[in-house]
Amino acid sequence: MPTEILMPALSPTMEEGTLAKWLVKEGDTVASGDLLAEIETDKATMEFEAVDEGTIGKILIPEGSEGVKVNSPIAVLLEDGESADDIDASGASGGEAAPAADAGDEAAPKGVSEAPATAKGSGKAEAATPAPAAPQGADGNRIFASPLARRIAADKGLDLAALTGSGPRGRIVKADVENAKPQAAETPAPQAKAESASAPAATAAAPTGPSADQVARMYEGRSYEEVKLDGMRKTIAARLTEAKQTVPHFYLRRDIQLDALLKFRGELNKQLEARGVKLSVNDFIIKACALALQAVPDANAVWAGDRVLKMQSSDVAVAVAIEGGLFTPVLQDSDTKSLSTLSTEMKDLAKRARDRKLAPHEYQGGSFAISNLGMFGIDNFDAIVNPPHAGILAVGAGVKKPVVGADGELAVATVMSVTMSVDHRVIDGALGAELLNAIKDNLENPMMMLA
């Protein structure tokens, strides 16, 4: 029967996206792994692949459509021998999702297609073949499974009611069937409750200020340009409002002398010139934070609602400004990587962030973040913790200042002011001070970072 292709969830927090461009048209024949469309989230543009093979019978959502909800039908796929006339007859017309038989179950669409979305250049999925109609469980509720999964289950003699689905809405997909043992069909297990493919996006608390109409009336008669909020700006507004309202911030400040680091950096860059590597001060800051998190392991943690997760490796996120917002790509295992490797990776991530070509796993995660506005001439500032991170280091510019030396004599040094914003639920004051002192020691004694 006709199969609905659904809007994919490209990240755990995605609730809706923009169908930027169709790469197929009605009547086109597609195979598993063929690109169907380009989907824009608040962070990136991703390519959307087909899993099932067939013919595009109907495009339900035109390209350029914004606010397309995750798991809503966007097109209809026809199997061999089916025609567009079969779409309305089957109920796969792009309208409502077919409800489950039990009123307590979550509604799920007929003939769902779990076509995944992948970043450009990713691998292809396995081809699908026509399959028997969807079966029902012992309680009369429909068991949702992909056509390919139903076919493989029939060939292997497996009872789909005994399997737990890992696809959208708890749907059984190919991997679930292939990994099932033959005897699983003999002892049916209770069907797992379907779960939504996407977690709810972070939302801001109810607004307490004036409404949009009230604000507009305040400026009636004045000239202004109304700028529509895109998905990224909406997400930034919601997440940071929530973070500032719900995360108990406190702030620790230190001045760091950079003269030894600047001299050491200059010497290293001369030696690395032949390799085309040029280290930035920010590369040293990333390394310093990564090693400090290892030296103070209790601070290398994230808030997980009802528990704290202590991380083993130092995954450091770095804020990258782009037009209309920012990304925080994550440099995983920063503590084990050389400065030159960190520098190369950071340049690549920053470039792809500005082109909005990062995959979700490249900007999600991490336990600590860095926001550096020193290159813009900012002396110091306070950054907002990005949950679930436990802290963020706000870095200002290195400025020549008078300092008092250990011998009491007045001298001139290059001083960088930093402020560490900390989530008090994860890190207490003394622990935060220990972490910031470790960062300072690493930056003021840069050769230690290579030991």
C-alpha cells in the first residue's frame, strides 16, 4: 500500500524544520539511499535519504515550507503496481495520522517511512523491498514496522509482536528484525511503549513582558524594519532564556598574564610554518581548559535533571559566531590531542559552522564551553551557561597593563581577563575556583601543556 514519508527528526530537540528543497519530483523512481530533499533545522541544512524503494506518488509539502512538524507526512511513496489513484483509497493522503486502536496509545501514521536524514557525504542505507501488510498484536493494536522489516520477519519466521522497535514512534525497522534471535518468535514479549522520535525542544518560560502587538503600538508612527525570526534565533532565544531563568549561575574572575604564552606560541609557529600550521591563542585556551578538566575531574560534569554525569574525556565546546546566531562545535577528547591537531580541527569546524554544514553530533554534547570575544576588543564579559554544560569561560582581549612583580617592582605585562560562569548545581564555589586556577596555571606556564 502507499507509504507516507515523514518529516525526520535531525536532532534530539528538533520539533519542526523547513523543507528547503525537493531533490525529486512526482513520478520519479527512487531506491534506498537516494536523496529526496534538503531539510533546514535551526542549526544546519541536512540531506534526507530514502530507505524504501518505489515511486514518488505525491508531494504533500512544497519546498520552502517552514514550520513542518517532525513526523508529519511530507510525501507519499508508491510500491510496484500501485498508482496515484491508490493514495486516497489507502488513506495515505497526507492528512491525519491514523490513530492506534487503543485510545491510550499514541497516534501513528499509516505506512510510515523512516527515511533518515544525513549530512552530505554520508553512507547509504540498505535497499528495501515490498512487504506484507502491517500485522496486529494480540491486543488488537496495529504493530508498526517498515515494509522491509515485515518482509525480513516473514522470511525468518519472526513474530513482530515479540520485538521492540527502535525507529520513530517505536516502529520496528530492519536492524531490529536482523538482530532478533529466531526463538524470539516463540515467546512473545510485551510490545514496548512507543516513544517520540524527538525530545521536546527547550522552551522559554511564559513571557512576562509586553506582547508583540503591545510593543508595535509603542512605536506606532515611527519608522522601523520588522525582522522575522528564523529557527536559529528562536532556539537561541528559548534556550538562553531558559538557561538564565533555571540555571543557578555564579561567576569567577581571574586575570591571566600571557607574555610567556605569546613568546612560546611565536616559537612554535616558526617551527610549524613548514607544515602550514599556525596556532592561535584560542588553541592554547582550548588545551588549557581540557587539561584543567582532567586535573579537576569533579568539575568535568554535566547536569542531567535528577543526577550529575561525570565525564571521562574532556569534550570542549567553542562558540563560533555566524550570521544570525552562533554554533558551539565540540572538540572531543581535547585533552589527548596535540595543539596542532586542535588547531586544524577548530578551523575546519568553524568553517563548516559558518556554512551551516555541521552534523548534529558535531555541535551537541561537551561538558564545558569557551566564548572568546577578545578578538573584538572586549576586555571582559559574563557568558550564559549552555545546558547541560556545567560551565563556560568568557575570554577577553589581552591588554598591556601595569603589574606588580613578585619582587614588588612595577612592570608591564599582557593581561587577559576571563570570567567563568558556573552552574552551581554541578560545581560549588571552591571546586570552580580550583578549575579556574588550573586553567590559569596552564596558560601562564604553556610548556606544561606539552609535558
